[in-house]
Amino acid sequence: MSLLPPIETESELSYAYLHAVAAQAGMSCEVSGRNADKMGIDAIIRASEQ
């Protein structure tokens, strides 16, 4: 079994926390590739359509 390097573990925990907070607020959270937007955006939180 191979463990993630510490920086990758911290990154995954950050995303998990962000997803949990967004879900508690009734919103969705989508991880975006850091290089996809050329702006350094790691995730997008969207409000529900209520």
C-alpha cells in the first residue's frame, strides 16, 4: 500500500472540508483543475437553484 505524500494528504483533506461546509450550506462544490483556468482556482462552489 502506498501512502500519499503529506502535501497531497493536506490537499485532499482541504477538499473534503470544503465539500462538507458547502453541503451543510446546501450548495455544491466542484474541484477544478488548477491549470484549467490559468487563475489558480482550485474549486467552485455553486448555490442551489432555489
